[in-house]
Amino acid sequence: MTTAPLTRLPLLAAGLLLGAGLGGFVDGIVLHQMLQWHHMLSAQLPPDTLVATKVNMYWDGVFHAAVWVMTVIGLRLFWTAARRPDVPWSGITFCGGLTMGWGLFDVVEGLIDHQLLGLHHVQEYTTNKLAWDMAFLGFGVLLLLLGGLLVRAGRIPQAID
Amino acid sequence: MKRLFIGYLLAIIWLLPTVCQACTVCRPKVQAAIHTPEYSANVALLLLPVVVLLLLGLGLYYIGPVLARRITAGFFFSRS
């Protein structure tokens, strides 16, 4: 009888999706709703009237619904990974995955929405939008590095990864 | 617990309005501004980062261990 070698990747993947989802909620709650620095389409449709603001709120809702789905999928993967005998349980690896997921959200969303498509910028009400966008990307990279260190610290000698 | 859950669900259904409760003045303008010919393009653009993240996460979950096992077993090196 052969047993599958130990692997941390499923736990890491679940942490990545959950972290990305939670990072998306931080973005939505803090930057969209509390600080109101931007909305999903605020560079295309500036929220300077009530109607434009409500339209932006609708598109925020569409994005956050998708982020909610991503979080649920992450939770499902976490549940499945927890019951696999070939996946070693490691809190530090999972925390690393969560942190990397948040960072990955900031980097992917920052590159695609802010830089590539120009749908919105981190701070719409400033003359130097690029500086805020770069700070957002930098924060994402920092979280990625921190998460990577945690994942590295949670290595298990018997595991293949 | 079951009764509490059913009661909670019934309360939500009861609270769901049968008619639109949004602002009657601006709602038609808001709906008109949302449902433009660019609607599908907007949805696709907004969902793009989520799709990329999902592909990364699911790829790592399902394909990652297979690749790691092959690399560990020297699959790529033994064929060269």
C-alpha cells in the first residue's frame, strides 16, 4: 500500500483564497465605504452626483458579491484540505497563506484595475494618484513577503513542498 | 436551534419588500445608468481580478501537489 506524500499546498491555496477574499472586504469596507476614497468605476464615472454615486455603489456591490463567492470557495477548500490525510495541519502555514492572499489581492487588483484598466485609483481626490496607487501595490508586496516568510517558517521536513 | 434558524429565515422573507423601496425620483435614472450597452463589458472588467485570483488559488490546490510530486520525483529531469 502506498501513501500519498505530505503536501502543504492545498492548505496554502485555501489560505490564499480566504486571505484574498478578506483583503477584498477590507478594501470595500475601509476604502469604498468608510473613507470613500474610491469606488470600482470612480475613474470612469466620478461620483459627483447622487445618481453617479448610486451607480458606483451598484458596481461596488457586483465586485463584493464576486469577492464573497471567492471567500466561500476558499472556505470550501479549507474544509476539504482539513480532512485530507496527506495535508499536514499547520497554523503558521495557514496564516502565511492568509497574509499572502491579502497581498495577492492588492497586487492583482492594483495592477489590473488601477494600472492596466484605469477603472479607479486608490485616492481619487488628489493630484498625485500614482503615488497612492504605488503605495497600495507596495503594501501588497510587503504582505506577500511577510506571508512568504510565515509559509517558509511552517515548513515540514517530511512534506514535498 | 432549528426553530431559531427557520424563524430567522421567515423574518428575512417577511422583511423582503414586495415593491421597490428605493428613491422613486432617482431610481429610474440610476437603473438607466447601470443598464447601458456597456453593462456586460463592465461586469467582465470588474470580475477580471477575482477570476485571476480564483484561477491561482484553484490551480495551486489541484495542480500544485501534482507538480510538486513530479518535481520531487525528478520527472522533468529524468526525461532530459
